[in-house]
Amino acid sequence: MPSRRQFLHGAGAALLGASLVSRIQAASLPEAASQNKPQTQPPLAPSAGRPYNAVVTLNGWSLPWRMKDGVKEFHLVAEPVVRELAPGMKANLWGYNGQSPGPTIECVEGDRVRIFVTNKLPEHTTIHWHGVRLPNGMDGVGGLTQPHIEPGQTFAYELVMKHSGTFMYHPHSDEMVQMAMGMHGSLVVHPRDPKQYRVDRDFVFLINAHDIDPGSMTPRVNTMLDFNLWTFNSRVFPGIDPLVVRKGDRVRIRMGNLSMTSHPIHLHGYHFAVTGTDGGWIRPSAQWPEVTVDVPVGAMRAIEFVADEPGDWALHCHKSHHTMNAMGHQVPTMIGVDQRDVAKKLSKLVPDYMVMGEKGMADMGAMEMQLPDNTLPMMTGQGPFGPIEMGGMFTVVKIREGLACDDYRDPGWFEHAASTVAYRIGAEANDRSKR
């Protein structure tokens, strides 16, 4: 087994940084696992090395690794991918190992890690290990700390994970294009002692945004702020899976933001503690209570709570336009405008013309209008009481009694106890027990 000194010496390679893999080395690379299923995959328990409590990646998965001479080896492949944002819409993105975002990389504080990166993109790339303390030559800034990884090349990054916490990886080559195309992933470093910071359920996801014209599949990479699809792990509601939790569990949710604006993430029904950033864990005396945590651009936040109240609790960005899909930003406000005369005239020219917006936009949540191919309704989703009227960055934390410790299957809608649901006043037949 190599010593720490030998390992770090090898990390420098000839370039004192991320190094190009030779043909001989390439022949012995670890398998590059691939995944194209959009559903949340079960946590990946460690098969060797130090024990840890694996995370659950929302609508994603964790990358398998192999142990070689005391070093954990991972293999990322940067490549074009097709990602289903929600049923009915797919996007041409760039990602890693078959998906955007790429798979979560999990390791343990003190681990020696070697990450091979193979470039199957049409242009060069690199990977920056956001928040990780490392040798400068492994930092992944093309042209500054390493050569760019050209198409067809494989580079190796060698790191010693000095600190546990929640981090990210993303390119530092043609960054505007590559990140707009969906190139990013989560990197979780578990504590050396698995009992430290232990929780029962540990979720992670990344926030991003795309501007995709209705009927098309490829993002407009030059958009700065006017995005129309806001995503959790490259999914939008109703395509985002629920976070399934057993009553009584201590829960951690790790969130990273690689979009172009901050996001106030709000959890209904609970107070939580902010316990970590990408700079590390927050000591208990410095943690603070919240119901909404702002996740700045280029930052991670971890929150924790005890799931003591069963139900279907919404989790979403509190910027209201970020919980809508494919909205037209130039549509005028028609509230209070009498459109009857105009509607009569237009219906002669366009028989299917429909008046919209004069009483608000709630009707759109229940309508099933014909849409361009590969486009989602602006407001959508059906719940047990009718239209949910959401999109974008919205999902549900489903807390239930009686779940097994490893059961993450969707339990369906919550069954409310009698007399615990808001009810209509004055209804002639109001059977509250059914609600």
C-alpha cells in the first residue's frame, strides 16, 4: 500500500496536477458505470473500505468504485445525454455517465481517491472539485492548473479527502456553456467515524435552470437570468420524486446551487436547523433554526430535522416563478379585462379561441390544452384534492409511520385523520371524515 507521501507525490505526475492517462493505464481503468433511469435509486452501501451511511440522491444515483492498492478509484465520463425532465419532456444535455447531473461520488474523510475523467464531449473540458481542499494542480481550472482534457482523452485526479462535508463537481472549461448544458454532480465526504453527524435518512440534490424553447430539446446556453425551467437534479415537477421518510427519523437534506440566482428553499410543517455549508459542518452552538434556507449561487447547504409529524409536506423554492414550467415572460396581465367582444371576433377567425387570464391563471392548472411536442404545462400536477398548480422546483416530503428503515418507495397520498383537513363552511353535505 502506498504511503501518504508516495500518494501525493504521484498526484503531481509530470505536470504537478491532473495528468493525462497513457494507453497502458487506460487499459486498466475501472468500469465507467452508466445510468439513464430518471427515478431515485436506492443508496449504495459501501462494499469495501471504511464504513459510512450512504446518501440518497434525489432522482439520481451514486457512482460505484473499486479499491486498488488502498486507493478508491472512480471513473467519470463526460458526454452528451438525453435527460427526461418530467414525463412528456426530454432535453439534450451534457452530463456524466449517462445522466445530468452526474452520479454522486461518495467517499470517507481520510480516503485516498483517484478519479479518472474520460471526455466524450465534442470540445475540451475539466472537472473542478468545488469546496474540496486539495493540491493546486488537482483543482481542475483549464489553462491555469492543468491542460484541458481534449475529446477522447482521459485524465486522472488524485486527492486525499481531508474534511467531511457536502461538495460539488463541475467543469472549469467553457464554463458558461458546459454548466448551462447540465454538467455538475454532488460529492459527499462522510465522517471517518460513521456515528459522527449520523442521521437516519440523508438526501442530496443540486439546483440548476435551463432555458428551452417550447417544442425544442436543447437549452439556450447564452441565457443569463430569464430561464423557464427550474430544476432539482435536472428534474421539474411533477417529475421530481418525493423524499420518503419514516416517522421519528432524523433527516438531512443537502442542497447545492449551480444556477444563476439564489434560491430560498422552504419546507412546510417543520422547523429545521442549518447544519452545514460547503465550507464544513456548523458546530451545534452556531446552528440556527429556519423554515426557509437561502442557497446562494455556487454554494451548498445542509439542513436537519426530526420527522415527528406525518403528512405530505411541500418542499420548494419560494420564488414563485421558480415553481412553474415553461412560462412565457412576455404574456400581458389580463386580470379585470373584459374580453367578451374581442373573443367573439376572434372566435370567428380561430374557432377554438379561448379567453384566458381575466380572473387569474388558476384555470390553467386544471386545463388539458394541446401543447407543442416536448413541452410541459406551466402549472400542473394532480393531488388528492385537485390540481396542485405547480411546476419547476417543487416536490413533497412524505412522512409515514411504519416504514422499514431502507424503504424509499412512494407510499402514495397521505390519509388524513377525521376532522384534520380544512373544510368548507356552509356546505349542505360536508363529510369531513372523507377529507
